[in-house]
Amino acid sequence: MQGELLATSCLTNNWCNQMYRFSYKLWQSNGETLESSGERVLEALRKGKEISASPGETLPSGPDVANRCYQQLAHSYEEEYGGFREAPKFPSPVNLMFLMSFWAVKRASSEGAEALQMALHTLRMMVLGGIHDHVAQGFHRYSTDSSWHVPHFEKMLYDQGQLAVAYITAYQVGMYACTLCIRALLPDIVEGAAGGATQGDISIHPYGVKEQGNVDPAQVWESEGQNVLIVRYSVELTAAHFGISVDRLSELLSDARAKLAKVRKARPPPHLDTKMLASWYGLMLSGFARVGAVLGDKALLERAERAACFLREHKWDEEGQSILHSCYRGNNMEVDASPIAGFLDDYAFVVCRLLDLFEATQRVCWLQWAEGLQLRQDQLFWDSQGSGYFCSDPLRSDADGAEPSANSVSAMNLLRLSHLTGWQDWIQRSQQLLTAFSDRLIKVPIALPDMVHSVMAQYYTLKQIVICGQPDAEDTASLISCVNSLFLPHKVLMLADGNTEGFLYQRLPILSSLVPQDGKATAYECENFACALPVTCPQELRRLLLE
């Protein structure tokens, strides 16, 4: 059977056909030896991936692990253009989110300031670079050079979702990245511009476009005479160069990008993979939810909820009470579900994103579904020896890469759920998971920056921010908006609406003792539900949360 599959996949390739014939003869003559060698390879892989907590082993120190992760990232940081390696250079959102979380707990230190600078400079250089599609928006998978100029022209859903969260986090901490063409398309003379410059002249200037092309042919095959848009001059410098206002320049650039997009649409489009994975879909859902919450954009929150409803309709097996790994969009836009059962990543990523959606909308149905999915994930994937979750027996995901590992995400999911539902077993399970990874966290935390975030959350203790008020009241919205405007990596947010028969009150009876003060919506900042004095003013709440 294996030989038939190999032959089918390689049928059109002569080299593959030769390899198939060679492999088949080798298997026929020496199959037992090959099988034995394969078993030894698998056993070596199992041992290399063995992760377990030794008797009496404790959770590693949050500050120590975080400091070492910061130091390792700082050592690999590329100062001129940002990022953490030479070409090819990947966005690595997990690194950026760790650095901003590290800054959040070390704001007053030089290390905290440096961590924030590394994250913001990387994000800024990426948005200016060619890895960012300045015409149709979004980010390509990676840059083929160290300056983020020439990308690998492929966009991945998991990158868009994670980078949306990274950029909105940067916005919360004070980075205002502007979103940012060609003469033949844009011939109109711009009134008042120096030297009778056309819109094309002005539009290509900030992007470093050249007549001979701005891509080195030695760097990229078949690139002679080609340009990849990359911001070389700021809008302020460009406006001054042509003697026009920044506002006028912004209008011209916006119009130029729209015209370029129109021309691009007339070309044969690149291939679109119609496969929709539950895990990647979850990452994008979180992007909509987090950005919508911070900006107070109801349209984005509605899109996030529609995405969650799509997951429920097409990637949830009600009979089997399990997630389906994927579904496909057909030629007539119909959706066909795959019978493949969900993997660990699917459960972990969807649970995390449902928790984000709950905090963004305060609709309890998303928290209830997240709780149910976590219970199912525990049944399917938890190691009975208490050493984390299996991604495939007996292996565990043990590194954060282009996506965070499922164990890293699960450690934080368990902690958040325990504070939102009051189930203490989940805190213990999160601690067991992190303890099992102690050796890796202590020696090479740079391999698990997202898990380091969970270790920090355990050390600093998640804060529970409870807003008591009516869901549609203006004063309630003001307090929630205040919380959402701040980057608070170690918190959960919940709305106590007074419905003592509701899900949250049943899970957390202590909510009944937290009530609005003087008829106004009231905020409580709590640690294990030991709460500070209530506040009703958004400015006072902001001061309290930043202390």
C-alpha cells in the first residue's frame, strides 16, 4: 500500500519514478532491516521528545525564565532592521508578544525598555518593508533578505491573525503605525506640487521605486527591472520634497494604492488554498476580537462572532462532541466538512480564541463553549502521567515557531479558565504542564516564548477585573473601554450584570457580593477574588490598573 501511494504521487516525475523503483527493490531485498532501522529512528525521536516532571520538581521561577528568554532574544536581535535572525527573516509574532509582555511587568527597568524597543522597531520595519503588501494589505510569509524588502510571495492565515494581535498590542502601548504606484497608471499632474510632479512621481517616491527596478537580480531569480514596494521615505519627508501638505499626500497615496489594486485584480490571481483549518481559523478569529475590542469597532466584533458561528456550524461534530480539523470551500462556494478529527492544535487554538471573544463581547455562550472544549481536550490529549498534552502519541509539541505550540497555548488557557470559572483543578493542571517543560524553559526559553508568558502569568497571578453594571449602559461601556485600551497581559475581564441565575454567577458565587456603587457601573480589580476598593471613574480605573 505504501509503495502504491508513493508511485501515485510521483508518477509524473522521472526522478521520483527512479527513486520509487530503487526503494521498492531495497524493500523487497532487505525489508526487515529497513523496518528495524525505522523503529530505532522512531525510538530516538520519542526519547528526544520525552518531557516529564521529575518527582518533587517545582515550577521554574517566572522572573528568572523571563529574563533568560529576553537575554537570548536580545542576543539574536538584528538592530538595523529588527527581527531575530539574518535572511530568510520571519515575523515570529510569539517573540514580539513575549517582549511586549516582558515590558509590561518591567516598565521601569532598562531591560523592559529595550524589550519594547525591539518589538516596536521590528513591527515598524515590517510595516514599512516589502513583506507588507502595501497595495492589498496583509503580510507575506517571510522576507528573503534581512531588510524585509523582497518577500516570499505567499500569505498565511496564521500570520495575519497573530500579527493583527501584535499590531493592536503595539497600538495599546503607544505605537501609531500608519498604513501606507506607478507613473504609467497615475499620469495626472498634482496641483501645487513642486516641479509639475505627477501623482505617479509623488506616489513612487516614498516606496523607493526605480526605473531599473529596486530588487537586486542576484538576490531573486527573474527579478531584473522589477520593483517591490518598500517605504524608503516618510510621508513628512515626501510631502516636504514635493511642497504639498501631509494630508494631501495621504489622499494621493490612498488613491494610488486603490488604482494599483484595481490593476492587480485584472491579472490572474495567485492560487487560493480553500482548505480552512480550525486552528488557523481560530487565530484569525482572535485578531478580529482583539482589534475590535481595543478600537471599540462593533463591525469587527460582529465578524469575530460570525467566524465563531462558522466554526460551530462547520467544524464541530455535535454527535461526537469533537472538533473537526478542516473544511473546504467548493467551486460553488459550498462548504464541505472533512471527516478528520481535530488535532491538539485545533482544540487549544479555538479555546484560546473563544476566551478572547468572550472577553471582547462579554457573551457568556463563548465562555461556555470554551469550557466544554477544554474538558474534551483534556479527555483526548492529556498525559495521565501529568506531563502535558500529546500532539500525537507519544510526542508533544515543544517549540513555538510560526505558530505557538499547543502546549504553550493550553497552559494559558487553563489559567484563564480557572479564573473565569473558579475550577481550581485547571490551575494545578497548568502548573503540571509548565513543570514538565521546566528543563527546556530554564535552558532554552527562547524556544518557548509563549510558554514563558504563561510562567510569568503564574508568578504574577492573573488579575480578575470585574465590571458590575448593565450590559447596554453607557457607564458600563466606558469602564470596559478603559480596560480594553490598556495592554494588560495578565488579566481576565468579566461583566457581572446582576443575573444571579446566569452562568458566571453559578460558577463564581462571589460575584453576588460585588455590586454597583451609588447606582453607577463599578469596577473591581481582584486577585483570587480578594478585591481592591471599587471605582466608578474610568480615569481612576486606568490609574489603578497601571499601578
